[in-house]
Amino acid sequence: MKTHRDWKALVAGHAKMTGADLPQHTIDELAAHLEDIYTEALKGGAPDAQAYRLAETALSESPLATVPRKRARSMSCRQDAA
């Protein structure tokens, strides 16, 4: 039996933990990817817990920590760019 998982919350929580500032569409895409990994594992005969661990592992191995946090540009930078 397939358990309902909140993949978006999992991705958002992992991003926050690593300091990555991901836009919502990126969270949505990563969540869909994790759900695909999970679903494929279930189709392949993996138990629910193992399928979930595979998706979690894929997320934990992703380099989200390399995604920079949003930084507010200083007013002088905005004026220089104009």
C-alpha cells in the first residue's frame, strides 16, 4: 500500500537545513522527482520504508548546500546598475 508523503515539505525542510533558498517551482520539481523515485521503487517490489529511504537518500545526496541564499543588494549596487 502506497503511503501519502509530503514531498514538498521534505524538500523545503532539507533546503532550509542546508541553507539553500529554493524558489517554489524548484521545490515542486524536486518533490516530483522524489515521488518518482519512491513510486518506481514500490513498483520494483521495494517495501514502503525502503522506497522512502531511497528518495530521502537521493535528496540528502543532492548538492542543495551549493545553492546560495538570496541576498538583498545594497542600494548603491542598484544605483550603479541603473
